Amino acid sequence: MSHVLLARLRPRLKVWIEVGGRPVFGDGKRRWLELIDRTGSLRATAAALGMSYRGLWGRLRGMEDGLGVRLVHRRTGGTGGGGVGLTGEARALVALYDRFRRGLDPLVLARFRSALAEFEKKRPRSPLSRRAARSRGAHDRA
């Protein structure tokens, strides 16, 4: 693998929380709650996510069932109109997940860089990469 390619590699991490082996929360569902909190509307959130209202509502209920807590509450209409909001449990879950998630990316990057440095020390140089390096050196001197 060329040094140029290795220098461009970046690790990415996808994590989620499971209950009984079933995923109930992760980056995507955290985004759902953020949008619900910002818009105060399931319809607007569903549109922003490219989902149907019914699909979002069903998935939220599934998430609530899996977690065993209510995440969203409805506000009835009136002069200001109705809407939805996050429960205290939803806010606590988002805060917990954010605290957990924030520490993972730097850890993954450090582990990747360490593994990459070890790989670089141990990997044999191919004749093609030596030839390319000599060619670049000659090209740089010209």
C-alpha cells in the first residue's frame, strides 16, 4: 500500500446502544431527538430526515418500547399550536450518549495511528514503491 494512500486513510466509527441484543439508540436516533427538540414537530423532523411521519412515529415508539421510557411528549394545540417535545429521560439519554460518544473518536484515531505506525515499520517495501520513490527523487532534482 502506498504511503500516499496510507496518509489519506481516516478511521470512522459507528456505535449504537443495544437492549437484549436489539439496537435502540445511536448516532442516527440521537439526531432524530435533536431535530424533534429543535423543530417541536414530528412532521418537520420526518421531512428533514426524508421519512414519513408515520414511519418516524413508529420508530420512535419502538425506541421507547426498547428503552422502557417515554422520549417524546405531545403538547396540545391552542393559540400557539401544538407540537412535541423531549421528555427529561430523552434529554438525559442524549446527554449520556454525547458524553460517551465524544470520547470515542479521539481514541479510535489514536489507535489507528498507532496501528498504522507499526504497520509502516513492519511492512516490506515493494520494488514498485522503491522505484516510484527513486523516480520522484529524480523528478524533484530536475
